[in-house]
Amino acid sequence: MTTLYKPLGMIVGVIGAIAANAVFTRVWRRVSGEDRAPRATAHGYSWREVLIAAALQGAIFGLVKAAIDRAGATGYQRLTGTWPDE
């Protein structure tokens, strides 16, 4: 059953990444008033701005991805009766 979950898990992972990016973009706009977060190599930003943006993006990405992965595993268990890692 675990091999059945792998393709589903990959799809869920991609959906999680897309959702995390959308959530981060909205949060960043609200927090900073800018449409895009600074890249690490962007010239016009301080270290502080770049590192805060990166930390916020990482935290949001991790949270959203974990929530979506967990929801996918729970849905899989409801459909098959087994947890994906078992």
C-alpha cells in the first residue's frame, strides 16, 4: 500500500508547495506592503530584511507543507484503512 501512496504523496507535496507560496505572498504583502520578498542577492535590502523574509518564508512553507502532507496521509488512511508509513 505504501507504493500506492508515493505518487499521491508527490502530488500532495506539489500542491503543498503551491499553497505555501501563495500564503507567504499574501503574508509578505500584508507585513511589508511590497509585492515580492527580497532575494538574498537583492542589492537594495539590509541583511535584516533579507533574513526576516527568509525566516518567515521558511516557517510558512514548513507549516503549510506539513499541514497538507498530514491531511493527505489522513485522507489516504480513510480511503485504504492503512497509514502511508505502515
